Amino acid sequence: MDITLLKESHTNDINQVIEYPQNGSPLVSVFRVELAAGESSGWHMHNVPVIAYIQSGSFELQVQHQMSNYFQSGDIMFEPVEVPINVTNKGNEPGVAIVVKAGSTEQAATVYLS
């Protein structure tokens, strides 16, 4: 067996301390998210810790009123909490991320903004 730690941190990618929801029962969800070339997620924010493993592609994470971070295949993204973000596939092919949300039964993990 070979186990390799890919990323470990007490803070996310904009240096917020990672905190787990205190209300409701714990609920961990795992998603496969695919964005076509040039496609964006749309502006949204997470109310809980969200971690994304970039399986393929090249992504730009835009953080409202701050900066952009770039991630590519093999990278791990610790997404900001309660800050508007938009993720765009900057590659020429579909990009795939495996996304883990560490939430609760009482709290929406993601809120899409108009």
C-alpha cells in the first residue's frame, strides 16, 4: 500500500481558518463536477468547507473583490467560505473536479448568486 498526503492545511486558499458547521448533523457530500471549455460555475458561495481535487483541466478561481488563483490537473483547491467565487475552465477541453463538501443537515452548503 502507498499513501501520499496531497494537501493539509488549517486555512483555505484565501487564508480563512477552516471551521466545521456547528448546527445539525454532519453531512459529507462528494460530487463530480465537469465544466466544458470556457464554461463558468456562476457566482456562488459556500457556507461550509469545500475541497476540490482537480482531476483534469485548468481552472481559474475568481474571488470577489480579491484575486484569482489558478489550478490544474492534480491540484487541490480549498475553497473560500462565505465569500462570492466563480470558477472557470480556462482549458480547451472539459475539466473535471471531485468536490467534497463538509456540511450539515441544517445548512445549505452552496448558495448561487444572481
